[in-house]
Amino acid sequence: MVAFVKPPNPPGKPSGKPTDPCHELPGKLEPRIDALRCEGKADCLRVCPYDVFTLRPLTREEKSVLTPLVRFKIWAHGGKQAFVERPDACHACGLCVTACPEAAIKLVRGVSPMGIAPLE
């Protein structure tokens, strides 16, 4: 019996994550997360092959600009949201966009620090 040995992941491809081809060069587009929609389910973290996202509790300042309904929704879903920690590592493959059940992520040019959409 012949054993299959998986070759090592290429640089920039973390092990154990999808290797769907991302054709854009990093830094051209960045994910933007709509803080009013994100429920912190972490699907974006699971599908991103470049570890662009992080999941963390919101700071007091971040919560202060949200409506009471959105603050309650965040509390009900564990008090955490996804944030774009490494926007320069994004290859714009769109896996996060399609994985997000709340449709809270878009790929755009030029976003605010940490990938949070400005509240309008």
C-alpha cells in the first residue's frame, strides 16, 4: 500500500484551511465588515486562507456608537464580532463574503483601520 504524503503548504497559506485560489495580489481590495450586521459567528475566520480576520469582544467605545438593538443582538450572540486584523494580507478571493450568513462583509478599496465600515 502506498501512503499519500501531503506536500507542505506554499508560503502565505496556513495549514488546515481551504486553499481556494485567490487571484488578486494582496492589498488591492480589503474586506469591510458592517458592524450593524455582524453576529460574530466566525465563518469568515474559518474560510479565510490568509488569516485576515479575528474575533473579539467589542470595546466600550465601539459599543457606544451602536444602537441599543444592535448592542443587544451582539450580547445575545456572545458579545463578539469579527474584525479585519490584517487587511494587507487579503487576496480578494471572496470566500469570506460568501461564507458570512449575515452578508456583513464586502470587498472594497480603501477602508478604515481594522476594516470596520463607518456608521452612516
